[in-house]
Amino acid sequence: MNPFVEVATKLDTFGRDCAITVALKISDDSCKMDEEQRAVFISLYDALPVYDSAIFGDGIHDLILETRNTPNASLYARIKKEREMAMDIITQERMKAFKSSVRTSLLIAQHKH
């Protein structure tokens, strides 16, 4: 199994919502990660299974896809609203813990393959 799929499927709803939030930050370029880390977290986002989010509405994936394909100021404004709402719920501390956990889980998954 692909390490990203393996890690993504093991995430709980909170973890999956964190992955979406990171994808939002990457999509509107407000993320401070380097390109390699951005690629890692977008791959994780792309591997997420379908689930019922505790934070986001049904259109969030379409918004991310549209922004990735045709970024513009209007989409960035919508993304900013969504990610700020999510970060109010998630908190910076819990987001940092999520990212660290994902990095560790991916290392373990990659070594198994």
C-alpha cells in the first residue's frame, strides 16, 4: 500500500480535518513549509478517503481543487475564511502535533515498503 494512503486511512476525523486545513494553507500560499513538505502534505490530502468532516462543508474539496487549478484572489479569500475558521477550532498547538505525527507515521510507513 502507498505510504500516503496508509497514513491517510488511519487518520481520525480530526486528523483528516487537519490535513484539509494544511491543504488550504498550501493552496493559498499561506503555509510556511518548504516545497518538499508541501508536496508531502498535499500527497496526504490527495490520499484522504471520503469521510464526514466535523469542520468543513461538502464544497471544501472543490474549493481546493479549483484553487490548485486556477488560483485567483476571489478563491484565496474563500480559502482564507475556511482555514481561519478551521484554525480557530484546531489551534496552532494541535496543528503542530498533527504535522509531527504525520511525518513520523509516513517515515514508518515508508520503511515498511
